[in-house]
Amino acid sequence: MSVEDELRQVEEDLTRLRAQTKDLRDQIGDMGATDQVEIGAMISMADEQEELIADLERRRDDLLRRRDGG
């Protein structure tokens, strides 16, 4: 897989994860005072997705440096 292909895949993954995380956080906000265990699980899931996003952003930055010769 070329660096360009990897970059394209990482960007697609970032777009998908950001949308999923936003939707998850929106759902949490819309739930109000309901099941606290469920809300806690959803917050945890959103936090894990944000960690994945940070990892993918680091990967993207590394690929950009490789592509640009740096």
C-alpha cells in the first residue's frame, strides 16, 4: 500500500470516527436523566473513540512527513 493510499484510508477512518463520536455525544446529551450506567458506558465509548482519533491523527502526521520527505 502506498503512502497516498494509507493517507486516504486514515482520512476516511478519521471522518467516520469523528462522525460516530459526535453522534454518540449528541445521544448522550439528548438522553437527559435516564439510566446512569448506560450513560457512563456511552461516555466511555466516546472517550475510547477520541483516543482512536488521536492515534489516527498521529499516524496521518507521520504519513504526511514520510510523503513530504521529512
